[in-house]
Amino acid sequence: MLPKSPFTLIIAPFLLAVAVITGALWHYGYRTALTDLSRRGSADMALVLGGLVSDLQRYRDQAVALADHPTLTALHHPDVRHQASAARRLLTASADRTGATALYYVDSSGNLLAGTGARLPAGLANSAPFLRAMDGALGTAHTMSPDGSERLFQFASPSFGPDGKVRGALFVLADAENVEFGWRGLQTAVFLVDDLGRVFMSNRSELLGWRKVPQDTVLIPPNGTPIPFARNLVAGHEIWQIDLGPYLPRRALQVSQTLPRIGMTGAALVDVAPARRLAGLQAGAVAGVLLFFGALLYLAQERRRTLARANAQLEGRVAERTATLTRTNLALRHEIHERQEAEAALKRAQAELVQAGKLSALGKMSAGISHELNQPLMAIRQFAANGGAFLQRGSPDKAAENLTRIDEMAHRMSRIIRNLRAFVRNENEPMGQVDMAQVINTALEMTTARLAQDGITLDWQAPNAPVWVRGGEVRLGQVMVNLISNAADAMAKSPEKRLSIILSAGVPVTLQVRDTGPGIQEPEKIFDPFYSTKLVGDGEGMGLGLSISYGLVQSFGGKITGRNTESGAEFTVALDPWTEPGQIKKGAA
């Protein structure tokens, strides 16, 4: 006897179980979805019926409010010609406001006294609403023409005389089409059936005038052959199966609600196709999940063996890769250590280079500084000799003036020496609050002799108030001296020598240094180390001044740029204004 195949032993029973579970889930999902559809249909129908009752209440209130209007009650007096015209205007205006089809005011005999139309519609004086109004109550009714083309709501409100008796009535006629106009956008088919079984109102015009035979499954159109339909109950919900046109569902859930106030029954037909699709999707999803997990269980053992083999191979590769990464990590640590040592050496070299730049600039200014110190010394000697002569002549006042001038010369020499000492010292203090105007003035004191010797005209207007920036005073002084010295070097052979310095407060604080030299030959290289336009070996520097200045300005969080102008070159330094710790800088995001 042949052994049974795996399909017979495992797969076939599994597929049968999946089919049973899927079918049961479809029925459960369909019943649940029908319950949700029933709620939605009831909600749509409640919305429609609520709007209908509200609209009809407006016409009721209109009839009651106008029945005893003085303009209408005056029509019962003998002379009514003028009052009839006023009453007609009143009724026309009221009909326009509420959208009523027509308004008529009649006496107790049914004779027309005033109205929006010239004649009273036939049968209105003998209608049930009129007889109800003659009894002193509000009469209501609805009428439909045999072909369903005219559907009206009728309201009759009594008009009482001074003796309390009914002496007339006001008719308000409302077209049902105007009331149902707001329903047209609803996806659910909603209709109202009167006591005769006729569809009186609906948001589907093809249903108007149809009649349903009570306790039967037949619909009768206004002019046509009765159409049978199937009706069954699913979980307490009534399901219709009928073909009423392309705009009505072939299989629909029927929901109804009675409206005794207007003598009708509201009904809604909700398409059950979405419920069937939802139930199918849910059942299909569960079937897919079951089949998926069944396939997983069927392949689990083979997959487990495959994973075991792959795991062994992976562990060997991981061990090999771990050893490689360990060696690489050691090499990276060694390289990081070497880079840190190189960075420290670079910082020391940069500091030494900055100091060398200061000393180089000081050497270039030495002749001017010697002249600046020699003048006060010569003046001191002259004033001392003059003071001694005045003392011998017995003129102590004149001698005191000379001594005062000697003191001023000594103060001038002290200031020059103090600026030189501050310029050449190695500044390591943190950045702080620096007056940029004072930095410029100090740099000009150290370079004034050079500018005067080269015949350079200085344009500089110091501001009236300090301009505080964030930086280091000595390092900013070196930047300023470098810019002034470079400008003086550039204008050595220029016919016009003019140096302009402009300081502007703001965010950021900007400093502009302009000269009338030949300009910058290669602006993109101007801040590169050892870049210089001077001839090699002329003793005018190594091309480090602007490179050092670039690094110093960047260390303050600032920016330095250079460009050519029509008259020469212009360097712009932008620095952050000083702000107290904890404050947000103005203009910052």
C-alpha cells in the first residue's frame, strides 16, 4: 500500500479548515457591516426627515402668524378695494421670503379675499385643511396629481374675529420639490410613502408616484407593469433585490421610520455592495494570513536547518571580521594620536608665526618709531636748556612752562612705548569687550610716522561713542597694523596716496580700509600664506601679514574680505558686536 502524500495528510485538511473559517468570517463581517449601514441609513434618513419637519414647520408658522394680520383682517370690512391690494402685496412678499408656492386668504364660506393668484385652486374651499381651520385648528394635508407632476403641502390656519369666532382662513401651499431639493446630494436613496402607499417625496425622481402593495413584494409604477422584487432578512435587516434603474442599488438594505405628524413613512435604500466588499476583504485577508502562516509552518523545519548552516558560516565570518576591525581600530587610534600631536605642533607654530609677524611689522616700523621717540627727546633737551636759562634770568614762570612741556613729551614717549609693549606681547587671554575705535587709534599712533614719511593722506573720523566688539585687543591691533602697513606698501609708487578708514556700528560691526594703490592682482589668493606681490629679496616681508590677519579675525568669529575698487583696494572686516553673557545677539535667529 502506497504511503499518503503530504497533501493528503496535511494540506487538504488545512485548506478545508481555511475555507470553513473564511466562510464563517464572511458571514460575520457581512452582518456587522449591515449593522453599520443600518445606522448610516437611519442617520441619513433622520437628517432628511429633520430638515423636512423644519421646512414644514416654517410654513406652519407662516400660516399661523399671517392669519390674524391687520391687513388681512381688514378685508372683512365693507370697503376692501384698497385693503385687497395691500393684502395681495403682503402675501406676495411673504411667499417670496419663505419660498411658498402660493398664499390665499378666504372667508368662512371659502370665498377668496386676497391671494398671490387671481383664483382659488379648485377644491381648496372644500378640502380637509379648510374644514379643520373652520373648527378653529390648524389644518394640514398633502396632495399629488395622478401623474405625480404636482405635489403640494397644504396648511390652513383659522382667522378669528373680535367675537372669538372663526371668520376666515389663510392657506399656505408649498411645493414638495422645493423641500426635497436639499436631499439630492445624498448618496443614500430616501423616499416618503403616504397612507395610500405612494412615494410622495424622494431624492431619486424615478421613484416618485410608485406604489408598494402592503405585505407583498410588488412595486407598481405610475404608468406601467408591476415589478416584483425579492425580500429576505439577514440578521434582522431587510434586504431588497430589485432593478429600478442605474441610480438605485440592485441589492439594498431597507430602513424605515414612521412620521405620524405628517402622516407618512420615511424609508431609505442603502447599497449593500460596500458591506459585501468589506466582508470579502476581511475574509480574504484572514484567508491570506492563514495560508501565509500555514506555508511558514510547512517550511519552518527546512528553514531552521538552512539557518543553522548559515549561522555557523556567519559566526566564522564575524570572528574574522572582528579581528580585522580590532587591528584597524588600533591603527586608527595610533593615527588619531599622531594627528593630535601634529595639531598641537601646528597651534604652537601658528602662535610663533603670529609673534614673528608682530616682530616683522615692528621692524618695518622701527625707523618711524625711532623718529617718534627722537623728536620728544630733542624737545626735552631743548626745553630743559631753556628752563635752566629762564631760572638764571629769574623767570620761574617761563621755566615752569618748559617743565610742563617736558612732562607732556615724557607722557607721549610713555604712550608710544606702552603701545609697542602691548603690540609685541604674546596675548593668551580669552576674548572680551574691545573698543574698536580705540584699537584703530592705537594702530594709527604706531604707524603715523610711516604714513607721514610716505606722504599718505589719512581719512579717519573717530566716532563719538565707543564701538564695542567681541575679540582680543592686542590681536585686533595687529590686524589693524597689518592692514595699514599693507596699504602703505601698496601706495609706494602711486601718484595719489590716500588711506581711508571707515568704522560702522551695527550687526555686524564693519571696518573698511581703502587705499589708492594698484589694487589686488589675484583676489582669490590674497589670504594664502606666503603670497606676496613684492619682489623676492626686497626685504619687504614674507607674505604672512594678511594670512595671519585672516586667521585672527576668524578666531573671533568674524570675517575679512578683500576686493578691488575704482581707485585701489578695499579690505572689509566684519565682527560680532559685544553682548552681555546670556543675551541673544540682535539680528540673530
